[in-house]
Amino acid sequence: MSGFELNKILGAVLGTLLFTLSLNIVAGGLFAPHTPEKPGYEIAVEEAPSAGAAQAAIPPAEPIDVRLAKADLKKGEAAAKKCVACHTFEKGGPNKVGPNLYGVVEGPRAHAQGFSYSGAMKDAGGKWDYESLDKFLTNPRETIKGTSMAFVGIKRPDERADVIAFLNSLADSPKPLPKQ
Ligand code: HEC
């Protein structure tokens, strides 16, 4: 290979390198990477409210009698779908994970025959009135510590009233609901 030819090859290699370099510089200017103000991906999601904010979002509940006066039995029946994994509602219905709930309103705590209640429920004593049901259904495990009812509760006061209106209807002669 003559020196001349070698020069030509080296020249070509150098030229290519220079060309690539300048292309890089130009491209760098053209397509300057956009650096976001905040590092990381921005994903638009609603921020989960903190526990405090969530509490603040729940309106202070009106007394259960006031809510029952405007309760909607049909909505209560629909909301009670949350309970059917564990409860039956019809008269003489079987106990499942939880006891049958027919006649629970105005019934004693641990009202169902043949259901094996937790010690906590048996010891609770007293009867289920609207107010105690409202409290229990807000947060079962806080209200009766040691209960075996593994249910988070119904946070919306109106929905609880609807469900209680439905439970109230599960009786041979349902007690009339409070009037406004
Ligand atoms: C994951 C299963 C489960 C779900 C869901 C559930 N419960 Fe219960 N419930 C139970 C169990 C178990 C008990 C018995 C608690 C005990 O013995 O401590 C119970 C007990 C009760 C009692 C007391 C009954 C009595 O005889 O004293 C009421 C009232 C009640 N549940 C209402 C409801 C309602 C209304 C819903 C739906 C909004 C619901 N539960 C959802 C499992 C459940």
C-alpha cells in the first residue's frame, strides 16, 4: 500500500470522525434535551387525601333519627349487597360467616339462634337500636372491640341510615321509622 493511499484512507477516517462530531454538535443544538423542572415522571393522579383530610371530608352526621326520616329503603337494600357475603336477610335464612339479620333491629345483641358469636358480641349485652346500629356500622371493629365481623364499615352517614331502614324492614311488623 503506498503512502499516498494510506493518507487517503486516514483522511477519510478523520473526515468521517469530524463530520460525525459536527453532526453531533448541530443535533445537540437542534434537539436539546428538555429537562423537566421536576425530576422523574410526572403522572397526573389525584393525591390520596391524608387521614386527616379524609376525616374532614366526612360531614358531621346528623342524628340517626333525622337521617332515618329521609332514608331510602331501596337504596338501603342495594347498599346491603355489601353484607351478603356474610349475612342472609330473609326470615329463617341460614347463618353464614355472619348471623342471619332478620329481626335484628330492636333485637338483643347476638340475636340469631345457633350462631357462634364472638365473646365480645355476647358480652356487649343490650339491644340493637337505631343509634347503636349506626355506631356499629360506622366502624364495627372500633365499636365492639374483638368482634368477629371483619367489615370496614360504612362511612357515609346517609348510606348507613338507608341500610338501617332496610334492616328495620326485616321484621314481621316493622317499627315505623321516625318522621321528620
Ligand atoms: C366479612 C363478613 C361480614 C360482612 C361483610 C358483614 N358482616 Fe355483619 N357480622 C359478621 C359476623 C362474623 C358477625 C358476628 C360478630 C361477632 O360475633 O362478633 C356479624 C354481626 C353483625 C351484626 C350483629 C348481629 C347480632 O345478632 O347481634 C349486625 C347488625 C351486622 N353484622 C350487620 C351487618 C351489615 C348491615 C353489613 C353490611 C353493611 C355487615 N354486617 C357486613 C360478618 C360480616
